Amino acid sequence: MLKTVEIYTDGACSGNPGKGGWCAILMYGGREKLISGGEVQTTNNRMEVYAAIAGLSALKERCKVALYSDSAYLVNAIELNWLNGWKNNAWRTADNKPVKNQDLWQQLSALLTEHDVTFIKVKGHADNEYNNRCDKAAREEIKKLDSE
């Protein structure tokens, strides 16, 4: 039987593109682990996808995962089957343009074969404690970059 894990993720950017931060909070068995990081030159969408990659990469075995994100870009790519469409179309969009952030989508796609993941859209900057904590941690990563 697979362990059930909840992962909350968020990405943030100061300027778009600009300095960015990401965060994932993993919860299992009453415990939680927060991981976060940042990049000097990135976009908000890249940070949103990277947060999901980081969260899933932190899992040590195959799990059943509920992944919560406020990013329509991330959640829709999975739930509306855009990701499979892009893969089947040689990483081109429906209007035949190259898929943005292809490197990250390829990493995420590989991780999705390792786990049973359901993506759940949450309202950003609202009353979700874990989404708000992720947002705060991602923004703290940007501040760290500003002070370096």
C-alpha cells in the first residue's frame, strides 16, 4: 500500500523575469518538511513548476500524492492534459510554438511516472495556511538573493 503524502507548493518572482523563489511543504504521518530555494534569473511560472519538482523529488519511495498549488499554469498542464499533448506533439503547443519551460516539464513528467499524483488548485493569497506559508518562504528566498 502506498503512503499518502500531501505537498503544498508555491513559486514567486520579483520582476518577471527576475529573482525567484520556490517552496514545497511535504506532510506525512503528522510530520512536515519545508524545502525552499531560489534562482537569480527566472520567471514565476518556472518557480511554480520547480516547486512541484522539488517536492516530488524529496520523496524517498513511491507515494500517493495530493499536490496543492495556486498555479493555474501548473495544475492545468496536468489536469487538462496539456503535458501529454505537448509530449505527443514533440514539445510544441497547439499553435506549433515550442513549449516554454520544456526542461522543467520533462523533469516533472518523469517524476509523475514514479508517483500517483493528483494536482489540486487552491486559491492563492487566501485563507489556506499551507499555501500562505509556501508563499512566505518563497518570498524569503528572494530576499536572501537580494541580500547576497
